[in-house]
Amino acid sequence: MQCPFLKEATVRYCGIAPVRKLVPRDSIHEDDQRCTTPDYQRCPTAQAHLTGHDGLTECPFLQESLVQYCAAAEVTKFIPCNDSVLSRCNGDNHRHCPLYLQRAHPRHQRSAHDGCLAAPAGRQPAGQIDDDTGEIPTPDSLAFAPSHMWIDVGENGCCDVGIDALLARVLGRVDSIRFVSPQGHGRPRATISIDDLDLPLAFPLRLEITSANALLRVRPETIVSDPYGAGWLFAGQVPCHDGPKSDVASVAGLLQGEAARQWMRTECDRLARFVHDLQAQRCDRGEILMSDGGEISNDLWKHLDREERLLLFDRFFAEPNE
Ligand code: SF4
């Protein structure tokens, strides 16, 4: 399904002008038109090319074409309908576009100060905790890997890959993100840097990777503030995809729907036990690793030392040994 903010327009332009200016056909008043009347013969640009083209009812250099544009963008930019830059807008991947999220889902609000995607004051970052259940959310449209990464596969096989809300909540913040996988066939891999540690992320399924999320290069914090929305890592295409999206999850051994919810609850319990064990080992220092009586704190990372962080990442988020 294409983005509801993707619109089409017919534009006109002068085919011989040194600068191509696209003007929506609907916005041109007929009284202003020289190009569509015999008056075109008085146009200086046309006169230089008119040999053999006089006596027509409209200018032979007037061109018309169909374009698309984003109605959510502040500045309208017309793009030819077949341009690959619109592949996200034309398919299900639009669900992770920052502009779409801001306009379609009010909880994705733009900070008035720095322009980043941020949660409303006093609330959890978008997507880290389900407001109704208080649990780590696992949206039904996503399929989850054991390394706490997700994939969202559209009807045409286009897909996005990112990290889940548990990993986002544990980290709390990141310093930078490096995309390891180049475009082309391969497994999506990236490295998250936080507090002088480089944490490798790897998605288990091979994809045709088409792009990395450029927003994360300038605003890496988006991966933890909006892990299921604008914080996606890679976009791509599932190879040989021609069936329902649930087929992809079952073939790759990923979890979806109720199975994913059960798995996430088990992971949260396992993480709570892990942190309690750490706390027991450090009881002589009396440091507090949990908040709110046992729920996983969204600043857990900062309470751990380097060795504990590495152990935590290895136990829960590292790529399983093949
Ligand atoms: S840029 Fe985003 S909001 Fe605009 S049409 Fe494309 S997907 Fe939709």
C-alpha cells in the first residue's frame, strides 16, 4: 500500500528553457497562458527555435508530464513517477518514514528546539513501552529475531529492519551508528557505539539491501527513541518473495504475533533474573540496578560496568553462534 501523503500531479514545463521549472497544470490560469495559445510566437525563448514551427495553436516546446510529490513535506518537490527515490513512498515501507509518522501518528512529535523525533514530555520514548499493557511492545506487523531485531515485510517483498524496544530500552542512548553492510545481497549488519563500546548487530536473514537509514547518521538517538518507527536501520527487498508476509517469518524462524509476545515476556523475565543475579554479586556495594521494584529500568545500561555491559549484550542481543 502506498503512502497516503504521496500525491500525483500533471505538470507543464518548457522543453527548451535553460532551467526546467515544473508548474502544476491546475495552478495555471488560462489567461496567464502564452504557451497554449498562438501568442507563443512572441515568446523570446520560442522565437530562437521557431523555424518551421509557426502558425500552430500552441507552442510545440511545451511539455507535460505526470509527477508525484510528498504532501507531508514542507517544500513540494516534484519527482518523475518512475524515480527509484519514491520506492519507499510507493510501498509499505512508508510506515517508517519520519514525515509519515509525524503526520499520521501524533505521538511522533517534532521537538520545537532541535527538530528530532521525541516523545512528549513526561512519557516513555515512543514505542518502548505499551501504554495499555505496560509491556515491551511487539507490533503484529513485525517479525522478531532472537538477537532482538525485527523485520517488517510489505506485500511486495520490500522490507525494513531495526532493533526491538527491549534493546532500545536497555541501551537508553547511543553515541553513533555505523552501517557495516553495503548495498546488495547480504545480511544487514551495523555497529552501535556507546560509551567506548562497539556493539555488533546482525539480522539473520539475507536480503537485497537497498539503503541504510541516513537519519541515524545525524540523529543516532532515534534508534532508541523510536525503534519501531523512524529508527529503522536498513531497507531492502526479501529475495524471491511472492507469498504472504507470514511466510518470510516462518521460513527464517522468526517470531510474530502471539508467539512474539510470549517470547518477549520470557526475555523480560530472563533479563530481570540476569540483573538480580548481578545485583546479588554486587550486594556488598549496594548499587541499585532496577527501578520500580523489578521492572527493567530504561537507564539500566548506565548502572553497569564495562564487563557487565559486555556480558549483558552477549547473553541477550549478540548474534547466536552458527
Ligand atoms: S516522503 Fe514519507 S510522508 Fe512523504 S510520501 Fe514519501 S513516505 Fe509518505
